[in-house]
Amino acid sequence: MSALPPRFASIILTFASPFHQSTWRYAQPLLAGAILAPGIRTVASVLRILGAAGERRFVNYHRVLSRAPWSPRAASRMLLRLLARAFRARGPAGGRDR
């Protein structure tokens, strides 16, 4: 996977812990591609947006979602924490003057 901007990379890396290292190798590009892909997000569309449509071992990317041991619940908790932190109110009216 090509280098990501540091701020984007730090957010993506937040989601590494629910995955085994071998699974994370395939999950990381899927996560970045899912953020970038317009419309319906399938494994094929994510690989296409990443320029990896001709990937020989595309089945490994599908296995992240179908067979690989990881915790969707743990990943969703991480996402919820990130969203809550990003959108938390900062005083009256979300910190904005009225």
C-alpha cells in the first residue's frame, strides 16, 4: 500500500488492534479504500480505487471479511470513540458563538 498522509495513517492505524498481523496486511488497504471509494463499497471497488484491480491474490482481501478472525464489535467501538471525540460538544452550542 502506498504511503498515506500522516494524519490519515494515524486514524487508519487506530483500527489495527482487532486484527492479527497477517490479516491487518489486507485489512488496512480495504479500510483506506472503503473511505476513498465512491458509491457501493465492495472488495472489488475498493481494490479498483486503490489501483489494485489486477491483484493476483484478491481472494485474500475477501477472506478478511469472510474468514479471518477479527472482532467487528471491537472495531465498531473504536469507530464510535473516534466519532464521539470528533463531534463532542465544546460547551454551549458546540463551542460556537450564537
